[in-house]
Amino acid sequence: MAENSDFLKPAIPKFEGFYDHWAMLMESLLRSKEYWTLIEVGVTVAPPNATA
């Protein structure tokens, strides 16, 4: 099925030298996609010698 072209994909905010504004836009984008918890909590990475 073809994608509906009525919806616009959100643009990733480009950093143009105004950190406070960019950070606010990035946080809003990440919260809207429910990725903000990955930033706050972090991602657990297995040690190099881990086994499955």
C-alpha cells in the first residue's frame, strides 16, 4: 500500500549555534517519539565478553 502523502515527517532540528533553542526542539521531538527515557536513563550495553 502506498504511503499517504498528507502527513509530513518531522524534520530533525539542525543546530545553528543557538544551543538552548536547539536543545528544547530536540527534547520535544524525542518526547513526541517516546525516546526521551533512553536519554534520561541510558541504554544498558553488555560487556565485550558477555555470552547470549
